[in-house]
Amino acid sequence: MKLSEKNQDFFQNVYEVVRLIPEGRVTNYGSIGKYLGASRSARMVGWAMNAAHSQHPPVPAHRVVNRTGVLTGKHHFPTPFAMQEALEKEGIEVVDDQIQNFRQHFWDPSVELTF
């Protein structure tokens, strides 16, 4: 399947936002979509993240989780524990695929990024 130019641009915008997430912080699909002006596009952000592993420069996809802090995208990583291991290397505790103290680690691009 080939993406339309509009969708390719959206994916690239998602990748740019994700590259700005600081180490040790996480965000969710919906917050990225909202920041990009497409508040009901969490699923589309997820599709972009599924395709992020081949991007250059690299996209820290492990820093994007669902709205409650669950590692829903972990099956798109090379191993079942790769996403968790990457987060733990950044000081984020994960138990049963759930980020502990999620609000403490949450990074909202609509708050953190200003034009």
C-alpha cells in the first residue's frame, strides 16, 4: 500500500514531534495528534509509529504509549521486551507493560512545544 502525499506528510510531522520527546519522558498517540491539529487521529499516529523503525534520523518510538501509559506498540519492536528495556534505560519503571508514575513521565507536546 502506498501512502498519499498528505499521509506521508502527516507521518513525517509525527516523527518530528516524537524526535523532540526528551529522554526519560513519554507521550501518547492522542497528544501527538492533538498537537498536530488532528485531535481524533490517535490511530493514524499509531500507524505512523508502526512504520517509524526505518526512519533516518531514528525515531524514539519507545517513548510513545497509549493514553494510560500501556506499552501497546511493543509488538512492533524486534523483541517482546525491547520497548520496555529502552524505557528502563532512560529511568522509566515498567511493570506488566504499564509505565509506573505515568503522569510524572508524561510529556505533552501542546504544553512543552511552543511556536
